[in-house]
Amino acid sequence: MDKNNDHTQEYADKCASCAHGCAGAANGSGGCSRREPRGKLFATDWLADIADTQADDVVEVMFKNTRIGFYNNPDRIPLAIGDLVVVEAQPGHDVGTVEMIGPLVDIQMRKAGIKPDTQLKRVYRKARQTDIEKFEEARAREHDTMIKSRRIAEELKLDMKIGDVEYQGDGGKAIFYYIADERVDFRKLIRILADTFKIRIEMKQIGARQEAGRIGGIGPCGRPLCCSTWMSHFVSVGTGAARLQDLSMNPQKLAGQCAKLKCCLNFEVDAYAESHKKMPPKDAVLETKDALYYYFKPDILSRTVTYSTERNVPANLVTIDARRAFEIIALNKSGIKVDSLTVESEEGKPQPGFIEIVGQDSLTRFDKTKNRKKKTRQATRQNDSEQQSKNVQNQKQQRQPPQQRQRQPKPQGDTQQVSNIQTPRKRQQQPQQRRGAQKSSSDESQ
């Protein structure tokens, strides 16, 4: 009993600390109606710190398969993003997750095309532990219901695929999500499903993007699919987005796992559309004194344009800045032809090219830097000491008289010069030897 009381107190402390008024804190059941959002990119309420804008009249609630609804909050229940709430349904009630609160909901309603005077359903309360348990029991039956409904549709030979089943929070109604290329008459299917499962049936068709988001997977970028992680609103994607970004019109590269155009093509369309406004027109022809240059290829992000002397063939390509192109167009309109497309100061500059960085630096260039510095310093000091000793020795030799100077050994290549230098000394010594020999002979004769 003491352990149970400790666990109950622990859950109560957690629920009290989150300050969301959980029902589990009151009855000691340990349940919490708040669940942190996972896998979805929820909008940040940037007006939360302004007191005058805290309007909780309407909230946005999300259900399974990115199904979203807007509900009134007449009782002004304090809600936060991620709370499980019980909302009005037809019939019964449903359980969903609060996705957005505050004045940002009005912006989402305008995007969805819902008028302000539309009669909205209401929020009953935050989900209690009993509501959560009943909701979990209903969700546990979804997979078996989907398998059985697929078999029934196959027996009726209907050209459709039931992708998922969503039970209502009270378990009295189920939504069957299906995919079909053509119109399907499923009136007989609804009667059979209602008799089989004893619930109200609602059929809802979904697209290929929602089906891919339900299944999930890894995209060509190496990350999980956007439709299965954070995207909840799907916007149509056209080929104009690919043309605007100057992409190759290859369907294998532009299509995603749903066999439709990738949703990420719309992510940067606005930036490219803004950059296109700062580029010269494609039909503008640049006139120089030598030739005419036609619009060939743009680089939108770097704001450079490549021009060719031929209209349809790349010939004598010249790449210039968009600002320089506008200057030449203005000069041509005034009747002036430029000497060349490039600026004279930039003609001599080398064009920046591709630089291979891999392999230029070794992996051990930062290892033992101090030891290397010490070795280099010792080597330089040793070289300096040797040079100083040589200089001192040379100075001593220069101060000595010429007779006492030590003759430096000379290389073998200078043997001829040494012999040539010594020859006159030998010639001078020969007459002295002759004179000495004559003296010695005269002394003997005496």
C-alpha cells in the first residue's frame, strides 16, 4: 500500500507540475490528458505573450490521417498545444489533439475557406482517463476492421483500395479511407459493413500523397518523407514550379514515392519567383560592335546570365552579371553598341572555376604541432650557430698575414688553376738553386 501511495503521489506531482488540470491528478489514476506532439511541425503562437490577443473562442483540433476540424470553446477551457480534448461529433463525441490555439486559428480558417459566421461544433472538455481508455479500445479494432473490409470489397469486385480505418472516440462511428482512380458505387458495401461491424459508416476518398504519408518511407534526400512526419496540408504541385527553378523535366527525378510530383518543389518557388524579377528578359538581344548575343542560360541564385551568338546553339558563350546585362540593354535602347559584354576591368581576371579541396590537407596536420615547432626552432638555431662560426673563422683568416694564412683545400676541378698559379714561383726558385750550385762548386775548387 505504501508503494502504491508513492506511485499515486508521484503521478499527481507530475500532473500538478504540468499545470494542465489533468483528471489523473484528482482521482489518483495516474492518467494525463496532455500528450506531447510527435512528428508534426506545430506552429508557434507568436502572440502568446500579448494579453489582449489571448482569444480561446476557436481551437484547431487534428485527428488521424491529418483530418483537421475547428471547434468553439465557449467555456474558455485553458488549452495548450498537444492536449487531448473531447469534441462534439455527429453522433456522439470524438477525441482529438489540439493543434493550434489563439488568434492564429482565424488565419487558418481563412485559408481553409471557412467563414466567421459558420456554425462550429464545440469542445466539451479535456479528455479524462475513461475517455482515453475507450478511445484506445476503439483504435485497437481499426486494423482488423480494415482487413475484413478489404475482403468484402474484393468479393464485391470493386475497383478500390481501403487504405485505413479511423474509429470515432466513442466507438460508434468509423471512417473508411479509400483510394480509387475512378468513381466507385459503394452503396452496397456500406450496407454490408454496417451490418457486419454494427457501427455507422462513412467513406472518405484520399489522394496518393496522403496514402504515402500514411505508409511512410525514406525520400531521395535520405530523410523520412515530409508527408509522414510534419506535413498536414497538401497543396497541388504543378510542372510550372519545376520550370521556374530550371530543373530537368525528367518525370523519374521529379516524382516522389507516391508517383506524383514532389511536394518539396513548392518549398522554394517563392524565392525563385522573386529572383526571376531581378533577371533580364529572355527575349532581349544584346548588341555589340562584333555580333549579337542571345539569351541562353540563367543562373538564378548567383544572378548571372550566359549569352550565345547563336539563338539555338551554344556558340561563343559569355557569362555576365545581371546588372551588366541591364546596363547593355539600356545602352542599346539609346543606340549605343558596346565593345564587349564583359567589363574591361574584369576581362583580364581569371574566371573562378572548380577547386578540388579533397586531399590538399593531411589528416595529421594538427597532431603534435608543439613538437614540430620545437624541432624547427632547434634546426634554425643550429644553422645560425654554424653560420656564425664560419663567419668568425673567415674574419680571423683575413686578419692574419698572408704568409701565415692556412691554405684552404680547393676542389679537384680547380687543379689546373692551382698548377698555373704555382708555376711562376717554381721558375723563381730555379735560378736561386743554380746560383747555390755554382757557389758550392767554386768552394770545392778552392
